[in-house]
Amino acid sequence: MTRNQDWQRRDLNVLWHPCTQMKDHESIPLVPVDRGEGPWLVDFDGRRYLDIISSWWVNIFGHANPFINERIKAQVDKLEHVILAGFSHAPVVELSERLVEITPSGLDRAFYADNGSSGVEVALKMSYHYWRNSGRPEKSEFVTVANSYHGETLGTLSVGDVGLYKDTYGPLLRATATAPSPACRQDRGDCRERAAEALDGMRRILQEQADRTAAVIVEPLVQCAAGMLMHHPDYIRGLRMLCDEFDVHLIADEIAVGFGRTGTLFACEQADITPDFMCLSKGLTAGYLPLAAVLTSDTVYQAFYDDYNSMRAFLHSHSFTGNPLACAAALATLDLFERDDVINANHKAQTIMDGHLAELAKLPHITNVRRTGMIAAMDLVDPATGEPFPSEERRGVRAYQHALEHELLLRPLGNTLYWMPPYVLDENDYRHVFEVTRDASHAAVR
């Protein structure tokens, strides 16, 4: 028995993995990881896998990054955790100051949670509670965008629209109005048109129910979990105008698209707007530790500021809110962005990706090749008909298995293959990603 096989056996005796039909592992072996080396993962038998999906979109500066490692090691010798109610500490204050400084103007306060879903829950509750404190408790509903995903807690599922995650739990969820998606085909040049059409649909909903709507929630520029669906910044710009016109909040879920993923530090920058709430997580700590931040305005903050009254105070908490170790990782992450001029450095990577994507777009079984910043995607289709494969054929799983056999962690979303790389790949790494993706796509449709 190899070391991998031993760990696989032990794992399957005790673990229940996320987002997994566990019976699959009767035929698809688990990959037990021993260590990380930059963009590479290494298993217990010494096989390597280039992590082109950044371990669920979080690992932006490579695994076991020496700079971040040292910052966490220094913090752990000073303070590992302290309650954030009535207490504070240096890393959380410094991180809050820096987030206020780098996020769009008007986001003045940071509230912390433990992960992305929890952060979105904070924004939903805070928006409703703001209107309640303002004497408008009827504004208790939300509007979401078709194909959106905001997490898998009950509140976030209610404002999501990916049936794979949501449908089973329908009886547990609140009803939410769903506006048309602005998702477009970059290769057809219809993105501005699709944005305008989607804004018309949003306007119709708000005309009918703005008086009872607390907020609209959106993933700016890329709807990731729905299959990396992309849209034009015009949509976010227009959405801000509609929310102002109809007096509802705008929640920008930048959990997956923040910290350089869309080509700017935050996706909202490309529309030159400030949301009422901005939810951040994933890349915030470069994939090291769980942490989420919700940025909002001083106007929202002041609606809760009062003499003690349990109905006006925002009594929301998590045990590890503002954990010092996680904040230290986040501060190190922000330092790397500044030190290495990451946003500009990524432009070279985007040019390299575009060259490889152009080659993939020539394949008869690849369509809808698209990229926004450091996110690239393409869809598998039947080369004979040009139509998508039935989902039950699980063609993406075939691509995943082929890629693993050739040193690439490529985890498709259905029939969509995508790259969401760490920001530390070189040209040889991208060549490897391209070649294995090309061959994996052939294997998937064969």
C-alpha cells in the first residue's frame, strides 16, 4: 500500500467531504495532499498538481508563501485570539484602517465574520436592520440576479439562484425576487446590450416592490459558481443608479471577485461606484485562514448608534470574529499587493492567458471562451452538433480526471472548464496549464 492509499483509506473511514457525492470515491480516488510549494500541491507519493483553481479561489500568492508564513508565525507568539466584543487588538485595527483606505470611497466601517457566506448574512441582516431602525420595517425583502450564488447558509441560499445548491432546501428558504442576469458572450460582442436588457428587468421589479425591498445583491462582473458567467461594468453602474433612484441598498458580493480577480483590486472599481455593503473574503487572507469583512458606510453605522437598546444594536457575532492570526495573514496579503505591484504585474499573465485561450477557441468542442481579469473560462460542447452535453454525462469530471493524471488541478463547473490561477505562475506554468487543459478537453468529449 502506498502512502497515498493509506491516507485515502483512513480518510474515507471518517470524513464526509464538502460538495461531494461520496460514492464517487469508489471510482475517483481522493488526492491526499502532503504539502504546498508555490502554485503546486504535492501528494504523499510525491506527485505534483498545479493548482489552477487556487484551492477554491482563495490562494492568490501560492501555497506556503514565505512572507505570509513569517507574519503569521510572528503573530502567534503574541496573541492567537481574543473576544472582539469589548476588546480589540492591533491587527484588526490596522486591517480595518487599510480596508477603508483601499475600498471605494464612502465605505467607512468594517464588520468581521468567519467566511464568505457568513459575511453575506451580515450584509443581509444589516440592511434589513438599517431600514427597521429608520422606521421602515416593511423593507424586509431582497432582489437577486438570475444565476447568482452567495453562499450555502439559509439566508445566502435564499438570495442565490443556482438550483444545484438551492432546490433541495426550498422549503427552508425565504422567497426572493429574481431579476434577469446580464451574462453575455464576449465572443459575440453583446455585453453592453445584455447589460441594458438586464437593467430594464431590474427596473420593472423595483418599480413594483421597492417600498418593501431592503437591498439588491449582486456579484460584480463575474457570476462564478454559475459557470464563470461574465458581464459588462455598465450593469453594475446602472444598478447603482437604480438602487439610488428607488431607495434600496446595493450589496456587492466581492467574495470571489475581489483582490485582483477581475483585473482591478475590486470589481466595483471598473464601474466607478460605491455599494452600500461590500462583502470580502477568500483572497483577503490569500487562502491561509477563514476571515470575512463587510464594509459599509458611516450612514449605516450611525443608524445603529444609540443608547443601549437591544432592538437597535446589531447583535451579530461569531466566536472567531476578527481573529488576530487571520488579520495578520490579511495584512501580509495587502503588503504583497503593494510590494509587488500585483495588479499591474498580472497584466502580463492576462496577455499570456489570452494567447492560450485563442488557441483553445479554435477547437471544435470548445465554445464561449471568455476572460475577465484573472478569471478565464470555456464551455465544452458536442463537436458534431455544437450543443452542450447532457449534465448526467459528467464530461467535466472526465476532464478533471485526465488533468489530475497530468499534474493539473482542474475542477470544472459542469461543462465549464475554468482557470482562476494564483498570481505567481510563470510562462512555463501557463504553458503546462494550456497543454493539459487542451488534452483534458479532448479526453472529455472523446
